Amino acid sequence: MSAAGFTVLGASGFIGGALVRYLQEQGYGVRAVKRHDHGDGLPLDEPLGHVIYAIGVTADFRTRPFDTMEAHVAQVLKLLRQGTFASLTYLSSTRVYEGNQHTNEDAAISVSPASPSALYNISKIAGESVCLNSGHPAVRIVRLSNVIGGDGKQDSFLDQLLREGQGNGAIALRSHPDSAKDYIALDDALGLIAAISERGRHAIYNVASGVQTSHRQVLDVISRQAGWPISVDAGAPHTDFPPIDVSRITTEFGFVPAPFTAYFSDHIKRTLQSRKDQQ
């Protein structure tokens, strides 16, 4: 365990807040920095230890282009210029591989400015590049997949389905059932981020399961757990994200992903129980 402790920037978000709780449970000293704790700035007046940069804009980035660039690029640039830290782990996303054939960490990435996801992907890649070219010897990038867990209040695709089922008593799928994504359990992601931050030997890591899970498999689990009727929109588009290469975390950390059916079933149960408790 490092004596330097951790500083989590973006501690009010889903991943940031979960990291704070996880690290505290593991016995680390943790400084949780939430939005506006320091006005519009960062805590740059003292040593920060191992910094995990979890500041970000996700679901509404299309309507917040300036906030997106500020969160993913401008703030980390300020931290690199003025901050004092033992290491910096920048949380990026496996979304940056969209449209790319290869997903290993050393592969070149191409983006199309015309793509609806371009702003998000370009801002994350810019943030990564600033970190990697900063000259700091202990900077690492974590490209995080679709994380499942927590309180069900996230805006992930799966949590959107669950909220629709809870609200309407049914789910209408608007994309093809054979569309597929990579998902990773929250506990798996938190353990890997902490390990990478403290002792990672490489500059870039994919934190993902390496397993493609189709919407059809997702709906099968939801149907068994909740029993809601499910329909599919006529002409629903088929979209596939490329399978994510996880050979680096498998080799370095011995990572074995939790089975999707098990942790998603548990997530559904917790989400449904939380809704009952609120009624």
C-alpha cells in the first residue's frame, strides 16, 4: 500500500464516488474532490499523492461541447502544469475505438469529425495525448468500458432499459437485439483502476471484460429477473462496437472478468429493491 494516498478528482460522479468508497474500504487515505470544491479550479496548492482523474461529461456531451472540452482537456492540462503528484491516472473510455479495427492499447486510433460521437472521442483522445506527452514519468491512461453496478442511477444503456421497464412495465428496444457491447462489473473496474494507478507498468490500459454481450443476452436476463414484456422496434439498427483487447490487464494483473449474467442479475435485484424502498 502506498504511503502517498489517493486524490480522486470528480468524486461526485458515478466512477469517482465509487472509487472513493472502494479505496477507503481498502484502507487508503483518500482525498475526495468534488465539483466546485475549489471554485472552478483544482486543489493545486499541496501534494496530491496518486491522482485519479475521473472528471468527465458523458451522456449529455452533445449539448455541452464547451463543458466537455473543459472537463476532458483543459482541467487536466492545468493539473499537469501546476500540480504536484506521485502519479496521475486519467480515466478515458473504450469509446475511442469506435470505428477502429484494432483495440489493443498500442494501436493507432482514427476518428471522424462527422460522427455523432466525435466530440466525446476527440476530447478524450486529446486529454490522453496531453497526459502522455507531458513529460511526467508516472502518467497512465485507463480506457474504461461500460461499467455496470452501483445504485442504478447512471445513464448507461442497461440502466436506461431498467428505468423504462420500471416506469412503463415494458421495454421497447430501439436497436437490433444482435447489437453487442463490452461490459465490466463495477468491482472489477475499481480494483483494476486502483492497481494500475499504484503500480501499472504501462502507459495505457483497457479496463474491460473482453467479452461481447448482445442486447439479446441483456434482455434475456432482464426478462428472467423482472418479467417485463419486451418488444423490438421495426427496422431497429444493428450496431456493434469492436471487441476490446484485454490481454494487457490479463497478463499483468491476472484479470478474470466476473460473468455478466451473475453481476447484471444482482444489479437488477438491487435496482428493483431500491425502487420499492423509495415508494
